[in-house]
Amino acid sequence: MKMMNQKKLKIGYKEYEIVRKDEVIDLPNECYGKIDYDNEIIEISTKYSQNQRNATFLHEMFHGIFAKLDRDDLRNDEVVVNQLATELYMIIKENPHIFSMKDI
């Protein structure tokens, strides 16, 4: 079995490289992160807290999932993507034991 680089996220057949940068600029506004579907790169700004970076990573991950599912309506809906990412991050953070449970 091939080991994945820890700085990559595989979504479907795409393998996104995760790049940390001081600033992520997506004119006209600065962003916490962004996903480049064609070049398979997820950029995360290191300018913000670890909690913000983690939530941003999940946010960009949901964009990638919706792109893979050909759901442009959801991929482009920042409200839905942000709500899903925020709620999933809070569940993971507040329930870390859940992923070690063997009998789910």
C-alpha cells in the first residue's frame, strides 16, 4: 500500500498538496485559504491561529469534495461550505475520543 505524504489530501483521483503560506491573497480580499482544483493545491494561511487554520483546511476540503461530486451549486456556496467545516471541526475538537472508538 502506498503511503501518502502527510502534506497531501486525496479526494477521489486528485491528490492535493497542502501548502502553508504567510498570506493567501484572492483578490479583491485576503483569504484564510483557497483551493486550486486544476493544479491540485490547497493553500492555508499561517497568519492566523491553529484553530482557524484547521477550520480553513476543512473548509477547503469541502470545496474539493463538492467539486469531485460535480455539485457546483454546493461547491460555490460559501455559507454551506463554511457551516459544514465549522460544525465538523467543532465535533472533532470536542469529541476526540470518537475516532478511537472501536465499536461504532
